[in-house]
Amino acid sequence: MSVLVVGVSHKTAPVSVLERLALDASGVEKLVRDVCGSDHVSEATVLATCNRIEIYADVDRFHGSVEAVSRMLCDLAEERPEDVVPHLYVHYDDGAVSHLFHVASGLDSMVVGEGQILGQTREALRVGQEHGTLGPALNTLFQQALRVGKRVHAETDIDRAAPSLVSVALERAAAHVGPVRGLRVLVVGAGSMAGLSVATVTRLGAGEVVVASRTQANAERLARQYAARAVPLEDVEREIAAADLLISCTGAAGVVLPLSMVAAARTTPKGPLAVVDLALPHDVDPAVGELPDLELIGLASLADELHGGEIADDVMAVRGVVTEEVTSFLAARRSSAVTPTVVALRTMATGVVDAEMARLGSRLPDLDPAVRAEVEHTVRRVADKLLHQPTVRVKELANETGAVSYAAALAELFSLDPDAVEAVTRAEGMA
């Protein structure tokens, strides 16, 4: 069995395609069940965020499973396959492992190093576990991916990428509306990026900070932390009219601030307005940027500015950690793949020794027990020594690249019972 990933993300598809593929919790669960019920798939789960949807599956055949899983994504978008397929990407086996570790570490995110992806990876693991669609292959892979993500945040400075994003956005906004100090700031959203935005503008001396969210309790909780004011999302139009700076980062699937709302709020503007859209897909209708005396600053252009300098060094450090973890994981996986064959070989050797000792007992029934014990000990030592080097070498050779299956060669050379090897595999998987 091998791991297959079929997905689509902000790197391969426009927002219009991502929006058609957006799933709520029940949609994710249904897709997981459908994938796991298809031919060639033994395990499955789905990693779904506002800017990506990826199906992870443990499969016994590449081509048939790729076609089936890709078709499900096309059906999800309710589009012709030729409209979706060009945006899909596929990773298989070692490439699938590498891809998930890069995703969990934040290297594949629009905001490099953002921490929300770890929670979303954990959610994919939870969904698969709760619905019984995860087995030893994907469970082990996702558990390790979470450990990699945590290690990246603990051992590198990648966490400063998100604060840097907000800082760059405010610098761009200052060119249009001036420094933050004394400004009226409206933040739409109550997640981690919204919290970072509120904290930053408060520290910079904003005159008033207002927080709006679809969930009023979340807005109030964030507002209380920074002595800000919370309002329901329905009041956003009125608040835009009074704001100097608007920052939106809701994580919603569609547009939260349409052109009609912003235009209505700006019918009698009191001055320039800077709008910072930190969401993906975007919260703000791009046409808002055409309104007079308004500067729209999008996430894509901000992310481009962060690819150099210190952040680039942080990214390189993260890549080093991920490369090390991928190499280690794949080496351990290849070594474990030969374990059932090694166990079956040693079991066969034990059986041969047992049979020969029984034969000796029948031929020499009066043999002194102490002598018999010494003979048995010697025979078992001989068997162990004969098997030691082949079993050590087969584990070492398993980590070398090439088409040769040394485990299969060992099984063939010693005529091992395939059922015995399979029995060991099943027992290990259950553990």
C-alpha cells in the first residue's frame, strides 16, 4: 500500500475554483466516507482549509485510485472535469509524505509559517479517526506531521512571519492614511490573524479599535483583551463609514465585504480609507479598490514582499528541519517494511531448531537433560549467528534507492510462507 494525495490549493487554482470546492464539516465527513468506500482505497481523510482541499488515501494501485479520487473533486465542484483537473496536483508515496510535512510546517501556506494549518491538520486526523477511515499508515503519517509542525515552531523563528505580514500591511496603509497612532481601526474577524492585527494596532496607539465578527461572543472576547469595542457583523457598514483603516481576516469561504456595502459606507467619506484584506479567499470584493480615495491592500502582494530578508532565512531553516524529518520518516518506514519478513525468517529458523531437537530427543531418549540443554543452546546460537548478518543487511539495503525489493528476495531465497509474512504485517498494523 502507498499514500496518495490529490488536492487543489491557492497555488494551483483561482479563488473561483477554491470557492466551489469549499466544504463545511458535514461535507468533509461525507467526502472522507466516499473516498474510503472507493476501489483501491483502504484508508482516507481530507485536509480542508479556506485555501486548500486535499484528499489523503492509502491505496493499492496508483492509476485507478488517482482517477477515482480526482473524479470526486470534480463532482464536488459541480464542474466539467476539464475545468478542474488542470488545477489538481498529485503526490504519491515518498512525495506524499514530503508534501504533508511541508503543509503542516506552514511552508505551503500563503502566509508562510502560519500556525492555523497545524490545527487543520489535527482536524483531518480527528475526522479520520472518528469515522474509522484511518488505519496504521495514515494515522502514523499525520501524527508525525503534527510533530514536525510543532518542532518547526519550537526550533525556528518562522512564527515572526505572520507579525511581519501585519507590519508590512500597516506600512503600506500608512502611505495612504498615515501612521496608525490616533486612527480609528475596524478589524473584521476574530481568529488568530485578527487577534494579531488588534494587538499590533493597539500597541501602535490606534485612537479606537472596533472588532466585528460573525460570532458576537468571539468579537467580544477579542475586544476585551485590548480594551476595544465589539460590534455585530450587521453594523460593519456604519463602522466602515467612520474608520480610517479597515483590516479584514475572517476565513470565510466567500466575499464578506461586497462592493455595494463599502460603496454605501463611503457615500460621504470623512477622509481616505485604507483596506487591508488578509483573508484567503479574499474577504473584500476586488472592485472596492476602484472606489475614490480608497487604497485596497491584498494578501498576495503582501506575501510577495515577505519572501526576502530575515523571513527568507527562517524559511530556509524550516526547510532544513522538514528535509531532515522526511528523510528520517522514510528511512524508518522502509526499515519497518522488511520487519515482517525478518520476523517470519526467524520464526522459520526457530521451527527448524525445534524440529531438530525433537528428532534428537526421539533418537536419544536417554540423553542427559543438562547435555540436551547445552546442545539446544548451541544450535540456537548457531542459527542466530547465521541469520544475524542477512537480517542486518536487509534492513540497511531497504534504505537504498533502487527497484530491488530485498525483503522479497529474502523471502524467495528462504522459501518463506507468504501467509506467515502477512500475519506479521497484520499484527504490526493492529498494534
